[in-house]
Amino acid sequence: MSRKKAKRFDEDEEPKAVKEMKKNRNKQINNEAKNNRKRKLTKKEKKKRRKKIILSAIVLVILVLGITLGSFANKWTTLAVDMVTNESSIVIDSQGNTIAKLR
């Protein structure tokens, strides 16, 4: 009894039919990817996309304004407290000597 060993193919030794199948499959995958990228949007999809963009822009503007106004409100309250306190001002010259005390 003689046993035949199964012949293994390397990629270089593949039959032509297998090479062509792989080549055709790769072309098909590439064409599908191109078609998905180039697909034109319908009017409904364009409207939805436009609405999403406008809504996200509005939300972003509201967030930025809220943060800005919050920081200004904090600064104004600190400034108001500093203005109301009754402390005397001290006038100092460039050498650090006290010239006058104002009330």
C-alpha cells in the first residue's frame, strides 16, 4: 500500500483559479467600499444631518455661554465684596515707605 502525501501549496504555488478568486474578492470588497463612500444622500438624510449639525452647534454655544457667564458672575461677586469692605488705603512709595493712609 502506498500512501500519497497531500501536496501543500504555498502562496506562490497556488493554482490560477484560487489566485483569480482572491483577486476578484479583493476587487469586490474595494468596489463596495468605494460605493459606500460615494453614495449620494437622499433629501431626508440631508435634512437629518443638517438638523443634527445645527442642534450640536446650538448646544455647544449654550455650554460656552454658560461657562463664561458663570465665571463672570463669580468674578463680579468677588469684586463687589472687595468694594464694600471698609478698609483704609495705604499709599506706599517705590522704596516701600508709607506716605499716607486714606480713609
